[in-house]
Amino acid sequence: MCGIFGYIGHKTNAPTIVLEGLKRLEYRGYDSWGVAVVPEGDAENILVKKKAGKIGAATVTSMPKGTLAFGHTRWATHGGVTDVNAHPHLDCTKTIAVIHNGIVENYEALKEMLTKEGHHFVSQTDTEIIAHLVEENLKAMKPAIRDAQPAFSKAVQKAFNALDGLNAIILINTTSHEMVAARNGSPLVVGFGDGENFLASDPAALLPHTKQVHYLEDDEMVIVRPDAIHIFNARTGERVRPRKQLLTWTEKDAEKGQYPYFMLKEIYEQPGLMSEIASESTEQAKELAKQFATAYRVYVVGAGTSGHAARAASYLFSDISAHLINWGIASEFDHRLNVIPEKSLVVALSQSGETMDLMEVVKKAKAKGIGVVSIVNVVGSSLWRMADFRMPIGAGPEKGVASTKAFTSKIAHLILIAYAMKGNISDGQKLLIRAAKSAKEAVSESNVKRIKALAAKMKSVEHMFVVGKGISYPAAQECALKIKEISYIHAEGVAAGELKHGPLALVTKGTPCIVIAPNDETYRDVLGSAMEMKARGGHIIGFSYKNDEVFDDYIPVADAGEATIIPNVIVAQLLAYYLTLERGFDPDMPRNLAKSVTVK
Ligand code: M6R
């Protein structure tokens, strides 16, 4: 959720390098930011610039020069959104600074203990106690030890081991020229440079500097100096050999290019991605199909948009390969883990690979000896590393908080796996080519014109329904999620058959009702629901392969057989995007939401 970027090296504009790094992490969502530098020369204190709000046009050119700096974009948990609560935080002597992702669950007890020892706190955060704890640990050392090189890292190690909860921390100080970091739960990546090294919460932030990285595992600690990186286990002190990995994304992949927003760029990438997956992912799909086929039961799990993909999976597998697949929402899956039979398989779907709710499911499944498959977009992420079998989604960096291309790419992979289980993967490939064509029509100029006009017409509505049946039910839920999370219009995805069991009571004159009516066995029923809503005054908007007189507005979606969920959701993404612009909001950074939800 929060963003972390740290630099140590030979360049003296470390604060600017860090601010640029933070800007590359802005997409994760944040409410305040800050940078700290150890000034060059004889300065006694660490200097900090921090502010509530977005970075915008702010600079750090007024900060002193230095070759060691780090910074943070904060997503508030403990303490309101204020300048003072923004990270970095300092100890009493202002010679130790900390940035932190996560929640220190025992911070009240630690704060009480530190207050008794005379420490003075200036913020309402749990984070600040970490700087004071390190200060206290250093104070408790004998002078000879305190002055020796490893004293600072030892003090950080002791502090880290005293924290309860899932945390990633980085600390710097004015005496030892190093960054000391540790992780448990929240992601942290070390970047290897030439005479300079980096730390970040997200590998995408490192792309302009290096592609060689080491993902810290839980309980790993690292000391980062300009010319050396030492990794060890924070609990046992044992040395760990760096597991260097090469990032495959390019800097260009992570930029907006000609598009005004990442979300629009990512929407337009989808037709190409569908064709790529059709031609490049068959071997992996066949491999996973074997795992699915031999498992006693398969449980596909995800959160948010990935949860909708999991629900869609249950329809795809029953329709395509006649397999009954279970699905679940990560945050609700806990109680089911106790009764999952042996030899089952948990399939974790995730764009970021860092979603805490899903990581909890995977950890518990593994502890029970259940096999885990991860289908994730960020190769090297926590869920990627935790899995027994893995498949990359291959959608490239997704920076818009609203997930778009990762959803349709997950669906494309699931379709291939289902066809591989049926023993006919080439039909799956052909279907994806059809979906790519239909996706291209969905983003065509003429279609976008229609969607823009619809958005302009709907911009002032407060509520709407999105109705679908069969696989168009998770499509309706995904459509509603896109609309609510970025345009802030309340939208509810409803199964067509459920309307008369309650939601119909809310359909009155003018209520917008989007109806997803593809060319499949659900068509007649869904049109029936549309008529019921129209009879109560509902304004019916059809997403369908053909127009019908029940539709007051109509957006064509070319038929792509079992893969029609792909163009249907793309049309929904575009509608959400243009509604957001019409209402004057930023589609890339919706309020209160973060790209990667690394807390429970
Ligand atoms: O990275 P993940 O796919 O695991 O993320 C899961 C959800 O947090 C994510 O899909 C969220 O719902 C998005 N904001 C939806 O657009």
C-alpha cells in the first residue's frame, strides 16, 4: 500500500533520486509523502521534508546534498493524514530515521515502555516508535560495542524482532553509512546497482536504475551499502545468499506514453494481450491443466477483481471442460480451509502477488499440506514465491488502481487451461483470437464515441444496477466494481434471477440498469429481467451482440463465444473511465484505495 524507495551510492542528489522513485510509486495510492537525507559533510542531523497530500509539482531541491536518502508515500492507518504523521519519522536525537509499511500491532505497549524511558513522541503513528526503539537499543549497548560498525544493524534487528504484526522497515542514521531494512509480510525489494544500491517496495520503481533484484523473504534483513549488500535472517542471524532475479519489464512498459491515464493505456493493451496469450501460453496452460485434473478438488481464490475472475472460473470450467471448480473470496475463505480435503489444490489469482488476504489463505493452505498454484502478474512477488506451481499472467505492469488488463488476461489463461483439460487447447487458442477481435471492436473509435455519449448522459446518476446471468454475473459484478471504485457512483452487480428476490424494489422511474446479454443460453432470461425492470420505469442499457427494443441505450459487444466476458468487461471499463472523467475525478488514483492491499 505505502510506497518505499531508498538510495545509497555515489550520486549526491540522493533526495531527488528518491523523490523520482516515489513518483513511480504514486499509482499505489497514498495520502502523504516524505523524504529524509543524511546531509553530506558534517551535518549532525538527518533532514526531512514531508507533507500531507500528493507530491504534485513539489521538489526536494531545497534539501541538502547527500548520497544516502530514503522516502515514503503513506496510506494512513494509525494517525490522521497530516504533515507530522507522514514518514520518515525521527528518534529524539534526530540522528535515526525510519520508514515503514504495515502495522505494529504491539505499538501501544512499546510506546508506553519508551515513554517511561523518557522518549518524546511527536506523531500519532505506530511507526515513530521504531526509531525510538532503535535509539533505546543503541543506548543500552556498551560504548565499545555502540561505536563499532554493526551496532546500528544490531539495534535495528533487535527492534524488528520486538515488533508484532506484518511490517517492512528501513532505517538510516548519521553515523554508519548504510540502509538497514527488514521485512515480515509487507514487500521489499533490494536493487543491485554499480557503486550504488536501492531498496523499494515495488520492483517497477527500480526499472530506470537496475533490473537485478533480490526479493526479501519474511524475516530477512538486509544491510545496504554503496558497494555491498549483506542479507541475513533477522531471527537467527544466519547469512543468506542473495537470490538475484532479472526484472523482465522495461521502463517503457511502466510509462503512460501517449495516454492521459494509465487506466486508458491498460484498457487499450487488452486486444493485443489476448492474441499474445493465445500464441504464447499453451505449454504452461497444459501443465496447469494436469495439476487441476489430478487434484481431488480445485479452489480458485482471489480478492476484488481477482475474486470476480475466480467466480468466472467456476463458470468457464463447467461450461468448457465440464469440471466443477470451487471459488472463493480471499477474505472469506478462512473457515473453508479447515474442511478442504487432502490432495486439493488452491489456485491463487492476483495481479500484484502481494494481497495480504490471499497470502493468508495460501500460508494456511500450505501449512495443511495443500498444493498451491499462483497465477500472478508480478513475477517474483510474494504469492509467486510462495506457490508450488506458478503461471505468470504476463500483462505487463498494471498501474491504474482499477484493475483492467490483469482481469481479462487471467480470464484468457483460465480459458486456455479449461480447454487444455478438455484435451483441445487449439480451440481455446481460436476462441482467444476471437476474443481479441471482439476486444478490438470494443475499443474502436465508433464504440468509444457511443460509450462517451452514454457516460455524459449518466454522469449525474447516484445508483445503478448491472445485471447478468451465468458468466455474465461475475461480469456484472466486475462492471459495478469498476464504476463504483473510480466514478464513485453506487453500482450493484446482480444475478438476473435474483432481481425479483429483492433488488427490483429499488427500480423506479429512470433507474439506470445495465443488462449484459451475450449470445448464449442466458440471453432470453436476461432480456426477461430487462423487461421486468423496464416495466418499473428502469432505464435499460444493453451490452449485447444485437440491439433489442427493450434497450433504451445500446452498446454493441461482438460475440466471442465463451470468451464474451472479455469484451463485455472492456466496455464496462471504458464506461467507468469516461464516467469518471465526466465527473471530474482521477481514474488512476481513486480516493481511499491502494493498488496493492498489503494489510489485512
Ligand atoms: O493484486 P490483486 O489482484 O490481488 O488485487 C486484488 C484487489 O485488491 C484488486 O483487484 C482491487 O479490487 C482493484 N482495485 C479492483 O480494480
